[in-house]
Amino acid sequence: MTSADTHSQPFRAPLPVRKPPPANAGPPPERAVKRPPLDSEQTLETLRKIREQVDQVAGLLVATHDGLVLASDVETVEADSVAAMSAAATGLAAQFTAQAGIGESRCAMFEGSSGYVCVFPVEGSLLLVVFGQPEITMGLFTLAAKQALTLLRQATLTAGGARRSGPSPE
């Protein structure tokens, strides 16, 4: 087919156009915003307790799925950048595991020349980033990171339950 043939083709109907909403539709529905179950101070205190309890962990950071820092107990990294990258890493891990046909992503783990970093979805809109100490093995780091995740989930459930049930009877 030549360009002359293209121009002589019969006219095709225009592409569909999005119709405006009816005038009586009212305002658009508000999106439900999930708030993290812990506030920043509670979360930071929880991270410090977890770090005291779990060996081989060099630091912990809790971020939202949007990549915002909720709390950070690590001094050697730029927390805002790590939080943003953790959100991207969990998204990529979810796509990768789906394409590979291996089920739902549980974490994104990275090995560096002097340690490991792992990103876990916690619950709701939270992500946990765990940094391993230098010279740790992958097996020990995996155990330590999962222990930290379990402790954070327990703290999250406890705080969420305390908030939902009202003030404590003290």
C-alpha cells in the first residue's frame, strides 16, 4: 500500500471521546486514605526495641507504600531516599514474582559487598527496611530480618488494637 492509497481510503469514524459526568453526579467520591497504625514516635521506639532484641541488624526503617519515612533507626543512610527506593523495590518485586509465576512477593532482598538490605510489606500501608551488619551471612540475615518483621507486626497489631478498643483502664 502506498501513501496515495492511504489517503484514498474511506473515512473512518473518529475515536471515542470521554463524556463529561452528568451535572447531578455530585462531587467525586473521596478516596479512602489508610493511615499507618503507629505514629512516628511509637514506631521509632518500637524500632529501637527491636534492634536491641535482634542480633545482626544494623538498622531499621519504616516507610509508607508511598515512599515516605515514618521512622528511622539507622544513621548511615539517607532515610528519605531509602524510603522512596523501598516503595519502588516492593512494586518491582511484586511485578517480578508475578511474571515469574512464583506467587505473591514477600520481600525484596539485596546483597551488597558489605551486607544486605531487605524490604518487607508489613501491613496496610507500611514497609519495613532491615539493614544487616557487615560480614553477616545471607542465612543469618534472613532469620534476623524475619524476626524483626515479626516483632514489628506484633507491635503494630498491639498498637492498632489498643487504639481501636479505646483508652486503657489504667
